[in-house]
Amino acid sequence: MTPATLIACESLEAYVDGELSAAESAAFDKHMVGCATCQQQIERQLRLRALLRTDLARPTASDALRHRILSSLPQDQPESNVVNLPRRQWLAMAAAASVAAILASGATLYVLHPGSEDEWQEAILASHLRATLSGHVIDVASSDRHTVKPWFGGKTKVAPIVLDLADAGFPLIGGRLDIPQKDALPVLVYKAGRHVVSVFVRATEGAPPSGSTTINGFSILSWSEDGLAYSAVSDADSAELQAFQRAFAAARRALP
Amino acid sequence: MSETDRRTRFEQLAVPLLDDAMHLAAWLAGNRSDAEDIVQEAMLRTYKYLDRFSGGAFRPWLLAIVRNTAMTWLKRNRSSKVVLVPDFESEEAPAMADDAQVESPEAALLQRDLAGELNRAVAALPDEFREVIVLRELQDLSYKEIAAVIDAPIGTVMSRLSRARRLLMDALPEHST
């Protein structure tokens, strides 16, 4: 082994970790073509990484802990906690109240139209609110669609198209799993300016639903793509969601 | 900074990272209840020192506080007992429940076994190796950020990561890595 290849072999982990410069990375690519040891090692490294990233437990903060922390912070005037609630918290409380209202009205709708589109919309809105209120918007954080799509692999019955819409002003921030109704569904999470957009993906029976609606100030827009139904939920306005959907459709057409 | 400003900043910067803090604390402490105490203490410190944050990435800054709090907390409250099976292990390994529906039951079982072995292998790593693995693979930090969190040179980060990975590969069934 010449000194040059020795250096290259040693760069393997930095290569896998994306820590090499573009030039170093290209040099390593070249080296790897002729190095069976590196080819074999890189596969082992990638398998280990995939295993760690999918199967390592991620214990989350309970609501009780969240509450304990927030209520233990010092206050300006301890006796007037309620008045001093920051705006965000008021908004959170208002939103929580509307979740309750939505859930209540959802229950009524269920009686009227079991399994209806209305029920679906109430469910995904409640799910979007739960995620944004708890701060747990994404299970896998990545702006790389090649990371997000495989992450869903095998976890849900539907495999969504994951598109990068950063150029259109809607950066992908990650994905999460959610159970708005009875099945675990993939949710793609994008940003639209300061707004979070949750895109729920499900298989449809019969005619795929489409169209937009507004519930309690939140916009919901549904469309279909390759036989799957996509529903985007956000506090962005419906014009912005429509722009998002146009960007999504355009990016889909651009795929090979 | 007024208390109200501080609180608003804390809610914008730190609260969204509670789960990240919990991932790290749980893997350092080896159990959920110690981790919750550590996270609470770390969050109070974060709140107190918020004006010392001088820009840049907030997450590594917060994780450094969590890590230092954990070190002090564990020294004070834990004898050198080794926890081989973290009590959160099966709890939140992402979405195992659905596997059975999409794979064969045998494949799902194998997958679950492997996940269990992986979690136990990580739990069994010495502290200094476990923390770099968690910071790299769960928190997705760069070498430079990890170096800042554990207050060590980048070379040390690289050699510990490498050693940790070799230990994990040795601990897992051959075909899996």
C-alpha cells in the first residue's frame, strides 16, 4: 500500500460523515474504485449508520416534563402569572381551545358522515396542531429528500413522493409519522415563510378528493399524485398553499 | 434582558429542542427518570445563561449545557453502576408497531431483535464513546460541533467515533453490519 492510499483509507469515516471537502471527497471516490477494503468497509459503515439512525431509541420529553420546566422559570411578578403570559402562550392556549372545539365538532361530524372527507380534514388539522403545539413537528429532520423518503420505508403502507421545493420557496424540513385516524401515515413537513406545512399522504379508495377549505383560520388543500392523495395543512393562507401545491406538481413533473 | 424577553427567547430557542435534550440526557444517564431531572436542570441553566449565547448554532450550545449538567449530575447522584438495558429502549424506537403489517412476521421479529441488540450495544459503550455516537447519529452534529459540545479537539472526536463504531460492529451479529 502506498502512502497515498493509506491516507485515503483513513479518510473513509470522514467521507461517510460528509466531512471531506469536495476535492478530498472526489479524491476518495477515485481511490475507492481500486480499493476493495474501502468498498467493503464503506458498506459496513453505511449499514451501521442506517441501523443507528432508524433503530436507536429516541426518548422524548413528556408533557409533564415540559410543563414542569415552563412553570419552574422565574417570573417578573410571580403573583400575576396569568397577565404575564407571553403572547405565544396565549396563542397556544387559544389553539388548544380550538383543538378541543375541533375535536368536539369532529365527533358530531363522525355521526353525520362516518368516514367522510370532513372527518379526515378535522383529523389531520388536529394532528397538525398537536405536532406544532408540542414542538414535535418532525421525527426525521432533513432537507434532503433522499434521507426523508427512505426513513419512511416500511413504517407506513404508503410511500410518498418526497420533493425538494426549496427553490420555489418551500424548503423541506423533514418528515414524521402520524396517526390522524386509524393508520400510521407519512407526513412531509415543509416551511412556507414562517409557517409550517404538514403534508399528509394516504391511499384513496374511489375518486381522489381535491379542493381547498379553511377551518378556524387554518387552510387545508387536497390533491392527488400518482394514485396517492396528498393533503396539506397550514396556518399559511389558502393562496400560499395553492402556490405550494403548484410547486409540488411542477417538481413532480420534473422528476424522470 | 427583561424576564419577559428572556422567557420569549427561551420559548423560541430552547423549548423546541426539548426532545433533543432528552435524547442526549437519556443516553448519558441510561434511564428516563434521571434524564428528566438532568433536562430540567439543564433547561433552567439555559434560561439563566441565555444572554451568554453569542449567536451561531443554538442546538450545539444547548446540548453542551445538557452534557455538562449530565456529567455533574451523574457524578453526584450515581455510583459507577453500569446500566446495560436502558428503560426507554423499546419505548420509542421509531414506529416498530407497523412493521408486522408490511414485512413477514419473521422478518419483523428479526428486525426487532436487531434493534434491541443495537440499543443494548450502544448502552454498553463507555461514556466517552456513547456520547459521540449519540451526538453524531441521533443529533446529526458535525465533527466541529461535537468537539465544541464535549470540549475536545476534533482529532479526539474522530478517533472516539471510529473506536465506538468498531465496538458496535463487533457487538452486533456479523451479517447486520
